[in-house]
Amino acid sequence: VDADIDAPEAWDIAVALPDVTVAVLDSGTDYDHEDLECNIWVNPGEDIGGDGIVMDPADNNGVDDDGNGYIDDLIGWDLAAPDNDPDPSNFHGTHVAGIIGACGDNATGVIGVAGGTGGATGAKMWVLLDGNAAPIGAVMDDAIIYAADNGADIIALSLSVGQTAAIDAALQDAYDTMGVLIVNASGNDNGAVGYPASSIYAMAVGSTDDDDIRAGNSNFGPELEVAAPGVSIMSTTLADTYGLASGTSMASPHVSGTAALMMSFNPLASNQDVRDCLTATAEDEVGDPAQDTPGRDDFYGWGRINAADALICIAANSPPVCDANGPYTAECSMDTMLDGSGSTDPDGDAMTYDWEGPFESSPTSGVMPTVVFPAPTGLKSVDLTVTDTIGDSDSCSASVTVQDTLDPSITAPDGVLNECTSPDGTPADLGDPVTSDV
């Protein structure tokens, strides 16, 4: 029960939009599959007729119309051939693509996490082929650079290759410079997380079954960030067919599809924002208690993803509104209470309150702190900063009139009993009076 990613609940919140694109870097994709064609990206720079037809022969004019260095790259590229037809002979990439973006509400086959609901199309998928039988590491960097340079929002990887400096550089450029989210299967060796999933620029994804138990061969380690369903997953296969497959290759596209939903819901969210929300809302301690321990662990990462909660997390945040109240009147060197209770957060997020001012001790935190203003008297000010749980903040000020209205006091020393004339003829020493002025 509830060992899924809550996709239907997520679709009640938001649907994936065609403005969000996912580069499926795999063994190619059956782009004219009955349950995929609606969500295959068509390069507008090469779509001469502007009709959005997938692999329209009329657009194959032998010219690099968009000037990106790839001739007639209508839907992506086959980096193994190389040519513009990433048609697969292996089902793997087609199965991955179906989990991400199989067409929704078409009464056919399956539905991808970002496939679209309510009659709308979903996120668009670029088709990149970097090897049929196995991924080709020598072209991996080119594939990543192609996707990043041409505007992909997400790169979906369900593969492992040997580490190279060229791939390292491509991953860093895609993530840091181009703002692409890179999602990668951790591997299926029941060992260390593979590469490039182990890169700091990729989200490593492990696999769980329908009881939320880690798949026995799912790779693990300190790089693992989240887990997702990856055992006996039904999806699209070649020639308008469907079938089951298992592995972290099937878990990773669940995360890619969820990320596409999140970017559709909040187009201003960065790749790091999406990554942070995916980890922050993952369901923890749902699997084997010996491995799925509290917080992040090496077998489940932060936990199995929850698409609905991730959408709530990524929703565009409304910053808090600061109210320092005032103006205040304070008696010099005496307790004065400040009041920030008028501050509000439109989203209902909890807030922290930080006060700055000419206090005897500074800074001061809290909704209504008690502070002391020292001399001199006169017109002064206090500053309040309120910060919500997302980290957005607002600041405001209030004036303070510091005054001294209390009279000073004098206390005489205690009286003494003395004879009229002291033995030595001198008056008694009564001591000094005590004076004060608060």
C-alpha cells in the first residue's frame, strides 16, 4: 500500500507542459510509437513547415537550418551513426521514455509521469541515441553538450560508462552553466554507484519494489540521493508494444518525469531547487528498517520520491511581509517590548524574527523581544527581518523615541545616635548619601 510515487495525487496539483523538455539519452526511442509520438520533441529550428510532425520527410532538406552543427536534427540525434535518425533496435530507451512521458488520457497503453492529463500533451522528449547494445562512452560528452546547448531542461540517463575528463566537463557545464537537471540510474551490480551517477552534477537514483524494499541489485553508496519504483515496471516497447522491465533504469525516469512536472508547475525553479525539493520530500523509513534508516542512508538515499509532495515544495513561494509595528516610546535603560506579531506569510510558512538596533545586547531574535535602549536619549530606530522556511525574507523599520522622564532619587544614610558632644569634640560621621538615575 502506497509504495508508489503518488503520481495521480500529483496530477491533481499540476500537469506537465510541453515547454519543459527532457533529453532521453539512451539507446534511442521508438519515436512513432502510438503512445509516445504525441510527446516527442520537434526541433522548431528544423521544422520547415512548422506543423510539428515527428520526423516529417518534408523537413529533411539536408541543411542545418538552425545552425547548431547538426543537419536535420528534427527530434534529436543518433551519436553512434552519426545521423539524424535515432531509431532504436533495443527496447531500453523506449521503455525509459514511456515512464517519463507516455501519452496521457489517450485510452492507449500506459501513462508517463509527465505524459500529460486532461487531454493535454505533456513534457516533450528529445531522442538521443548513444549506442544500441550498450552506451558508448566516447560520445557521451557530445550527447550531454548537445542536450544542454540546445535547451534541454532535464537529461535522463539510465546507463553507466567509464569516467573521463570530457564527460566530467560536460556534466559540470550542463549543470552549473546551463542549469540542466541530470538524473541518472545508480546501476544494477549491488555495489557502488556507477558513473556518471556518482558525479556531484547528477542525481543518483536507486530502485525499490512494490513493497518499498530496495531491489537486491540496486547500487548503493554515499552518492545515492533518492529511490523510486524500478521492479516489474510496465512501459512502452518497440513497434507499438508494451512490456515489463526492472532495474534502476526504470527507477530513474520516475524521477525525471517528476522533475518535469515540477518545472512545469514553477518555471522559475532552478535545477538545484528541483533537486532540493525531491530530496526534502522523499519518503523516509518506508523500506527495510535495517537499510532505510532515519535521514539519508546509502541504500535509499533520502527516501523513495513523492511527486505530490515535491510539487507542493516547488510551488512558487510568496515571501513574508514584515511589520515592526511602532512607533515606540522607550524609557532610557529600562525594559521595552518590541512587537513583530503583525508580520505575515501568505503561504502560512513559519517565520524567524531578527531585530537590530541600539540595544545593550544585539542582535535580538523573537516575535516580541524585550530590549533595553541605553543613553543618550533621542529619536532612534529598530530594524526587523522576517524569514520564511524557504529562505525568502522581508525587512522593515520602526522609530523609537528614547526618553528620560523619571526623576533621580537620593537616599540618605541611616541615622546614628550620638551624644551632644563627642568625646573628642568632633561631629559623628554619618556616611554618604546614595543617588541613582535610571
